Amino acid sequence: MNSITVNQFRANLKKVVDKAIDEHEPLHVTRLRGANFVVVSEEDWNAEQETIYVLQNNSLMKQIALSLASNRSKTLSKDELHAEFDI
């Protein structure tokens, strides 16, 4: 993640925001006084929020694991897969 000072951020606002959006790269902005912050595109923010939601949802994670295991091992029955993943 690139890092710039808040003064650089102010001086180049459009340029650095466009770069964060176009390159899908978050930008870390540092301040001498006060908390630092990160600039990220809305598209990237939404993708990260969706990923967090899926990772925190046990039911979805079990479904993903079941699907992955089923795909990797066509020889296991559905009952065997359910037993293996405790669902």
C-alpha cells in the first residue's frame, strides 16, 4: 500500500483519488496530528465488505467447503461429505 502525507494528499487530491480507483490500490494517508486514514475506491470497499460477510457466515463457508470437496473428490457420496464437514 502506498503512503503519502496529508499535505501531499490535499495538493494532489484528484490525481491520488483517481489512481486509487483506477489501480484498485488503497492509499494510506498520514497526519502529524490526528489519526491516519486510508482511501479506497467504492468498488474495492464493496468487494471487501462482501468478502468479510462471506467469511463470517458459517453456513456459506460450509457450503463453499462442501462444493469444493465435492468438486475435488467425485468418489465421495453426499452423506460422506456431510459427515466429513459436520453439516
